[in-house]
Amino acid sequence: QKEVEQNSGPLSVPEGAIASLNCTYSDRGSQSFFWYRQYSGKSPELIMSIYSNGDKEDGRFTAQLNKASQYVSLLIRDSQPSDSATYLCAVNMISFSGSARQLTFGSGTQLTVLP
Amino acid sequence: DGGITQSPKYLFRKEGQNVTLSCEQNLNHDAMYWYRQDPGQGLRLIYYSQIVNDFQKGDIAEGYSVSREKKESFPLTATSAQKNPTAFYLCASSIFGVQYFGPGTRLTVT
């Protein structure tokens, strides 16, 4: 069974700190990786995508990918209370039936930024 | 205004009844998806469709059915065979492998 693993948290950081969210995946052939933010009761919102090893920065967000270690992370700099949400890691993996690649989601990490 | 719409936002049904959830997109995306999310869990794929008149089962398709007669529309039916359909249902569409989600429908079956 192909898997995407995240620490469920909750993760609490003070306002202004760096929040670090981690994700590991089991399919070595995966090529596409995504981070979604989900506020309570709402649908997921795409915040980052990454396809190559290394870092990708977008504003206060940095995604880091290491395919050799099968590890992808999201750093949030200068965390704000509005960043409090569940962050879902999604990886494009071989499907359960083995017939195609599809997005597999982790169970999410709940982040709370304390004022 | 481009986007993905799901209706209704909340849906209540009695056990044993079929229920259909609507998903429409005007983004001109070819692929569409249905996911189910249970409390504290990630998203699980129910069905997906890459083109009109074609769809594939996901990981938890049992008790659900779909149709894709138009590019813009991908309705999902939870049949009476689905033992516990109470959950948050999310529709998504994709372009170049990137998925975007609708606002979701919260289904409660009693």
C-alpha cells in the first residue's frame, strides 16, 4: 500500500516563529508534490507545489524536497495566527489498483500559531 | 467568475435513501475527482474522470456511482449500499496535474 505520512500534531508555535511541517512518502517514483492548507470546516487550498529536489520559496512559504530520502517539508516563516489550519501533504503516486498515478494525501498536521 | 461549485453545502438524508451530490466547474479542466474526508483523516479518492463519458474507480468506490456526460459536470451518488456515507465530500478538477477543490458538501445520514 502506497502511503503518505505526516505527524498529526497538533503543532503549536508562537507568532513570528518558523513552523516546520514534514511529510514522508513510500513511492520512489513520485514526481509531483503538493501542500494544501485546510481551515476548519473548509475545503483544501493549494499553497505550494514542488517537482525538483531542493527548495522552492513563495512569500513566507518554503517547500523542500529530497527524493533520495523520500521527504518533503513546508516551512512557514514569520508565522501568523491566520496560518492556524491543517496542512495536507499530497504526493502523486501509483494508485491502489496499480493502474494509474493519482494524488495520495496524508492525514494532515494541525498547526496553531499562538498570538 | 471561474471556479468549482458544489451544492448543496449541507445535505441530510435518511438511511437507505440514495443521495446525489452536485459538482460543476467552468475552468475548462478535463479531469475531475471526488474525495471523501472523515474527521481527523486525509482525503480518500472515490472516483475520477479524465475525459467525458469515462471514469475510473478510486480507493473507496463501493456504494458510490458517478456519471460524466458533460465536461463541466461530475455528479456523485451515494447509494443505499454505502454503509456509512456521513462525511465531508470534496470535488476537485485538475490541469497539468494540479488539483483545485470546490467548497465541499457535508452529508449527514441518519
